[in-house]
Amino acid sequence: MDQQSQMHAIQAMMVLMPLFFLGFAIIIVIPYWFIWKKAGFSPWFSLLMFIPLLNFIMLYVLAFADWKVVPVAQPQPGFGYSYPPPPLPPSSPQV
């Protein structure tokens, strides 16, 4: 490889590496953004996933913290939807 082709390779890497980093960052931030939001925390915590060691600490905070979400109400017996009543037996014809 001559000097000129090495320079072209380095320039191509300088263009592509930020694009790869941006794509990787988007792939990482979007799921964590929704997880933090669904847990009731600020979704901006997802940006802390790029800081080494702090990302592991924040994962433990997320895993063991009380999530500030309202649980789904369970239907009470006798209320809400139930199976439809069985159909009536066919009546015999009147003669």
C-alpha cells in the first residue's frame, strides 16, 4: 500500500467512524429513554449510559428502585367482562 492510498483509507475512516458512533448511540439511547420514562424517572437518565461505570450503577438503580407507575387494576369477581350465558335449549314445537 502506498502513502496516498493509506491517506484515503484514513480519511474514509474519519468520515465513517462518527456515523457509526451516532448510529450506535441512537440504538442505545432510544430503548433506555423509553425504559426510564416507563419507570417514572426522567428519560434524560438514558444519556448516563455512555459514562463508564456509571452506566452499571444506573442499571442497578433502575432494576431495584420502586417504579412510580400505577399498576393496572385487576377486575373484581362479578364485575367487568365475563363469559356470555349459555344459550337456551331449543324449545320443542307445540302441537
